[in-house]
Amino acid sequence: MNAPGKVETASATKRFQAKRDAILAAAADAINEQSAKGMTFADVARRVGLNTTSVTYYFKRKEDLAAAAFEQTLDRLGAMLDDAGREPTPEARVARYLNINMERLARIRRGGERDFAILSDLRAMEDPLKRELLDRWRDIFRKTRALWGTPSSRAETDLHGARAHVLLENTFWLTAWLPRYEVDEYPRVEARLMDVFRTGIAAPGQAWTPAMLDLEHDEPEPGREAFLLAATRLINELGYRGASVQKIASELNVTKGSFYHHLDAKDELVIACYKRSFDIITDAQRLAENAGGTHWEQLESTIATLLDYQFSERGPLLRTTALSGLPPQVRSTMIDRSNRIARRFAGLLSDGIAEGSIRAIDPLVASQTLMALQNAAFDMRKWASTMPRDRAVAYYASTIAFGLFDDRVLAG
């Protein structure tokens, strides 16, 4: 028989853990809506029906709460990958990892589970928490890369790394477009997405021979392009709230007054950065269409040009992760523009399917894999710098062009 003191202690421990879990779930919601920098104790407390003092009993600082939310995400990602890693083949492992994600998102949509905190703000944390979290993120990346088994060469390691990154980013990107489908359609969407992962978008017989497009354009206002480029880099690195006006000004070695010469407010800055990035993507799509050729040739040139831009000093494009810091109305406008770009990719894919240069895939689903591909490439700049640029572009693009299990790019 348990002693009364032990029963009371166990009960108190359960209550403590339940309350802590509720706070972490509320913190994850706040981070996903407002970013880690924008999250406040008061907002988290309101979401769980507590006062602010009660929250600080569990987490002394806001940074500790954000770090705990990120750690929970990393724990869950690790468990999902462990589950997937028990499958016998790379294809079965990827399929299992995708299935776990889709089933989790279905439960969230039905109200049976809470989402975990997205990791886009992780780099905006301060050391030593940032260093510890990034070490854990690298472990997640290595665990994802291991889904393809042990590489036999440096080239295979590089290719497996590209595949791991594209897989992770596509599953993170699901939350941006999956809500357009009814939850009972999720199994069909999963099958269509896995079809792209398995075999890619290029029809049999198509090769990777892209023609690079000229994205150069005149600056309407001298210095503005350099200003927006520096801001884009910092926002990508630190998040919208982490990239302060002072940091952006320091990056360019100008005064805060110069910032306000170019833009009236920080929201205007991120809108201008998004417009610049979306305009570049649209320019690439338009230039490829004007160049002619098969629809596959137009698509591969668009993909190659955008990836080359992301890996070069001319880049990057602004990541969609900055959306979490924007006011809802502005965020909605930016998402609408992103969706128009995705629909243009879908139209190109549909025409290519009719022509026969692109496989019979779901063009709406495949277009979102292309959005995730070009959006996430910014994070692979260091990886790309270890090899000739055209090889980095070919490796990274092959993940969607020919699928996550096709090694033909290694022979190039």
C-alpha cells in the first residue's frame, strides 16, 4: 500500500506537469502566431487562464519558455524520425515520416491535438540557449539524412543532405497550404505528395540541362536594392522581430535616420522585402515562359535560376517564416501573393503534363513542393559553398525534379 505522502506527491507532480504542458502548448501557439520575440508572458497566461505570476513560477524568463517550447518540438521531431527510421528502406522511411506528419496535422485540424512551435525563430535566441538548440537541430538534420542509409562517398553525403533538407522543409510547409483541403482529403494529398517525393516531376527521358535566366534589373532608387538585400538577410537569420532597425542599419554601416529615408516603418520594410522577393520569382517564371521550349525546360530553368540566386551573393529571397511577425492583414496579403506564384507553377505543370514533358502528377500539390524548395534554399548556402555552384543547384533541384531516391545526378 502506498503511503499517503507518496500519493500526494505523485498527484502534485502530475498537476505540475499538466500545468507546465498547458503553458508550453499556449507558448507554441503564441510563437506560431507572433514569433518567439513577440510572445509575452501575459498572452501565454491569458491563453491558459492563469495570471502572469503563475507562468513565471514555471519559467523564470520568456527566453526559457521559448527554449522549452523549441525543445519540445525537437523532441517530437526526433521521436517521429526514430519511428520512421525503423522501416526497412529509404522510400518506406520517408513514406512513414510523411504519414506521421499528415496524421498529426489531421488530429490538430480535428481539435484532438495542439501544434508544436515552429522552429523559424530558433536563430533569434540568445546564447547559450541558441547554441544548445542549434546543436539539437543539427542532430535532427543528421537523423533525417540517415533515412537514406549510410553514404558511400562525399557526393552521396551531399545529396542525402539536400534530400533531408527538402523533406523537412516540405513537411514544415504543409501548414501553409494543407488547410485548403478538407481533413478527409488528407490521405489523398499524402499519396499525391509522396508520389512527387518518390518519382519527381520530370517525365521519363527528361534530363537536367537548364538555361540560366538573366534576372538583372535597373534600380529605381540608388542604394535601395542593397538596403533591402541586407534587411532580407538579417530577417531570414533572426526573424522579423529579431532583426531590429539598429541591426539592419549597422549591417549597412548607416544611421537609423538613413533607414527611415528608405522606409517609414519596419512593417513597410518587410513588405518591401517580400515584394522584392516575389517580383524576382515572378520575373524568373515570366522569363522562362518567354524563352520558349518545352514546359519542362521552362520549369527547370526557373528552378535552377532561383536556386542559383539563393546560393549566390545576389541572394537571398525573403523566407516565408518572417510572416509570423506581420500584422494579420498584411500577412494575408503576402500569402495571397505567394499563392498566385504557386498557381503559376501549377499552370506550367498542367501544361507540361498535357504536353508529355512532365509526369502525370497533382499540379497543385507539386507546385507547393516547388515553393518549399526555393524558399528553403537560403538555409543551404554553406552546404552549397563546398562545391561548384552548378553541382549544388543540380543536387538540390534533383530532389523534386527526379524524386528523393534517384541518383542520376551523381553521374553528372
